[in-house]
Amino acid sequence: MQTKSGFRRVHAGWYVGACLLVLALVAGVLWGTGTFGSGGDEGSLDRACDGTLAQGGLGEALHSSHLRADDEGDGDYLAACRVRDSESGAQSGSLELKLRWSTAKAPSTTLTWYNADYDGVREQAAPLGHGWSGVLRYAGGTYQVMAALDCVNQQDKALVAYGDLLGTSDGTTLTGLGRVVTETARKTAEKHGCQVKAGKRLTGLSTARLGAPGTAKPLPRAQGSCAALRGTDAARGDTPEIMEYPADPDAPQTNCYLVTKAKKPGYGLYAYYGASAKDFLASEGDQLEKGYGPTHGDRDYAWATATCPRTAQRAVFVLYHLYDGDTDTYPVPHYSASFARDALRVFAGHEAKQRGCTDVRMTARP
């Protein structure tokens, strides 16, 4: 017969077992969410970028849970930090993040990457989508997410973030990079009293890039960033095909490429808005201060501007006669100034209408 003391021992065993089970479940949740056990330096991550570094997405961006962060103090930025795998040494991949106000001095061209927009499709900028004002850019083997979030409660001011991913990249790492950059930008803006319109959680960013023959299609099939040129006589410019990105009225930059029969980009058309336009103009130097267009030495181009809502910075629209660095040639041998102006006028007019911009002005070359 079971004694009372026996019952007490059984009950005590149940209680101990139940407590252990609960503790195991809690530990599993904390481990899964990265609260502890990541093997990295959580304190450095919490302090990084003035305490605004968004940690969701870091593991995916760097394929590691052993992470530490270092602030990279720089008076030119509101905040700057670098995150790396703490176990892989100096040769491992890293994520570098810089944030600034659009009203501050524009950064160097090494950060903004606009110095290659005349060189084929090397200066690529795909819209982030999901309601974010940003682009995924690629140049020289490196990916960057640039986001520019307007302060809805402060006229003509935006929080601009640049996140560079150094190391191997795939869809998972790029999506992680995009989440880190956009969410850090949102947190930083709100910390400083800048109310922003945030997008949804980013998913599905891809390493796919324009330039391969399979990315070209006939001009009449244009539906995205080149849709404005559908129905125009682009064949007159020796470019009957296009390479384009999905249309996105939230993106601070739009790229469209007119392509030759040999599947080579012959003309590049670009639109820049707000902080992106300011960065672009700063990269062009003193020539623009005098009211002239982009320089790039003797490059052939056409350009235009427009007035857009919520910003004093005029939008900039540019067409470049593209150079192919791989073959050291121009896919369109002879630049047509009249075709360039006609194509840019149509492109700029369509872009301006989509964004609610007015007063489109074609600007004379020096």
C-alpha cells in the first residue's frame, strides 16, 4: 500500500520534472531567437550605430551567429558601424552601415557609386519593393542597399542609409542585408524624431542582374522601368530592345537600358529623386554648380530636371551613351544627340507623371 510520504515523493518528482520541462522550453525559445547562446558579442551589437542597429537579418546577411560589431566614428555621418563574424578573422565577410541626414554634406563617390553609370550596366540599381524607398545596387563584385526615408513631419529631410555587404552573396544574404539596412534606418529616424513611412518586411531579394543576353527583350514588351519608351522609335538609335527593372514609384532611383541587336546596352536612362538626386549631383562636381550637366570627361549625354513633391531637391533625369568596358567599344558607334534628347524627354515626362512631379526642363549642355 502506498504511504503518504510515497505520494509526496511522487508529487515532488512531477513538480521537478515539470519545472525542468518549462526551463528547457524557455531555453529553446531564447536560443532560437538569439537572446543567448549566439556565441557572439551581444553587447557590441546592442551598442552599434548609436544603439539603433537592427539585429534581425544579421545572421542571414553574414551566414553566422558569432557576430560582433564595431562603431566606425566619423563626423560626416549620424552613425556608422561594422558587423563581422567574430570567429572567422579579418578575411571573413562583413556588413558596413552608414547613416546620415539628407540635409548633411553628401558622401564621397566611393560610397554612392555614381561614377560608373556610363559604363554598360555596371551601375545597377534594382528597387527594394515592399513599400521601401530604396534600391539594391551592385558594382565591382559588391552589393549595397541604399534607403532614403523621408521625414513626414519635417519638410525636405530624410534619413539616408547605406549598407555594404563584403563577401560572398546569395538571395539569403541580400535579403538579410536589406532587412538590416531598412530597419536600422527606421529605428534611427524615429530615435531622432523623424517620422517615416516604413515598408513591409523584406523578402526575396535576388542576386539576379541585368546584362546577360537573356535579360534583354523587345522594346514593345517593356512593362517596368522602360515602359515610357514603348511605342517610340528606339530602333532609330540602333537600340530595338531593352533591359529593365520592375516599376516602383517608391524607389529613389530608376534605371532603364536601351539595347542593341547584339544584346549590348547602348543607352542608359536614369532618374534620381530626393536624397538620391542630391548624392548624384554631388558626385558630378563643380560643373553642375555652374548650371551645366554631368561631366564624365567627354561622355555624351542628355539631362533634365523636375520639381517633385515634399522636397526642395529637383529630380534629375540623365541619358548616357554607354561604353562597354569588356570590349573597349561603344555598342552604338555613333551618338545621336537628337535621338538622345527625344528619348530622355519621353522617359522624364513619364517618370515625372508617376511621381507627381512637374516643371520638367530639358537642360542645355555646356
